Amino acid sequence: MFDYILSLGGTVFVPIIMIIIGLIFRIPWLQAVKAGVTVGIGFVGMGLVIVMAIDSLSPPIKVMIERFGLTLHVFDVGAGPASGVGYATAIGAMIIPVIFLLNVGMLVTRLTKTMNVDIYNYWHYAITGTVVQLMTGSLIYGVLGAICHAALSLKMADWTAKRVQNIVGLEGISIPQGYGSSSVPLFVLLDAIYEKIPFMKGRNIDAQEIQKRYGMVGDPVIIGVVLGLIFGLAAGEGFKGCATLMITVAAIRVLFPRRLGRIVAGCRPLSAGAGWV
């Protein structure tokens, strides 16, 4: 049963969880279904864009590696296979109830204000726990490692919640996924460094700001065209190859944020419904 649930993948599993949460938040059931399915549509759209990016960029990147004599031994298989590896371990078999109970316990004791409902991505903690287990030879230490990772992720989500809500434009949300425990401290350090640089101090440098400051040069389409041209020239492509990469990279630059927008649109009713909790 557990393997069957995991085999559904994030595009099905996460929307189901979102629908259940919507009903718990007393959202009308049709609206909850629409919100969950909208999130699923966003995941599917992101997947299609990622596949397009891999199919289009892998060949020229391989040529670039050969041309410049780069030696790369590690292959990034992506989140899908990684989640399967995480849940196939001994810690992965128990990670969902352990982390869920940890989260509830931290909420009850007011050690966190975040409820991580992205249960599918608990595999982040399973990977951490498994690495600890392999290094120490102890299953108990492995479980403790996974728990520490999850607790730290929740605290990072609390720390950045207001900033995330302001940027995304949704109340009552945060980012509690496992990667936040490492990325948030790094981003905070970089932000502190940027504040020491005179021309960057106090500036909100995002896509809109770049486009406003530099006009069409900062437009995602133009940036995509330039990047595609660079990839094509570096790979020694002719006119056809360069033109194809220019259009493809520009499409990726435009489509990916819009797919993310679908996910945000699906989360919006849930965010509004969470107000009574």
C-alpha cells in the first residue's frame, strides 16, 4: 500500500493532500478539488518544461564538456528517482509518521508555527537520516539525524515566513521543505553581504526591477535568447542549432514562472481557508 501511494508521484499525491487539507480548512468541496487539481496542473506544467529543457540542453552541454575537456563524474537524476531512493531505505519506511508526529509536537509546544503538509517531500529527511546511518552504522542516529533536519527546516520556515508571504502575495504560507535548512542561512549571509555593497544596498533586485532598470535588455525573453546563443556558440552549433536553442531557452524562461503561477493559484484558496485555524 505504501509503495502504491509513493508510486503516484508528486503530481497526484500532493494534489490529493491539498484537497484533504482544503476540506479540513472548511473550504467548499468543489473549490478544494479545483485548488488541488490546479496545483497538480502546475506540477505537470513544470515537469513538461523541465523535460523540454533537458531534451534541448543536454546534447549541446555534452558537446561543451567534450570541447573544453571537462571531467564530470556525477549525474543529477532529479527529484523523482531521489525520492524513490529515500523511501526505499529503512528510515524512509518510517519517516512519514515520525516527521508528522514531530511537526504536531512542535506545534503543540509552540516550537514552530509551521505545518509541513508537503508529505511527499519528507524523503529529504529520509536521505539525510540514511547518510547519517551509513556514516555511524546506527539506525537510531539516522532517525535522530532526520528529525534534526526536519526540525531545522521548520524553524527556517518560521524565520522566512513573512518574507515569503510578502514576495508571493499569500498569507499563511511558508517554505518548510528540507532544502531550506541549508539554503536559507546561505541566502541570509549573501543578503547581508549585498547590503554592504553601495549600489545594492536597500534595493529589491528581481526580474521586474531588472526589466524596469534596463528595459528590454532585462526582459526574460531577451535573456533567454542571449543564453541560448551562448550555449549554441559554446557547443559549436551552426545557425539552425543556435536558433533552436535561442527559442527554446527563451520559452523556458517564460513558461517556467507561469507554471509556478498555477501552483500559487491553487494554494491561494487554501491560504485563505487557513484563517480560521
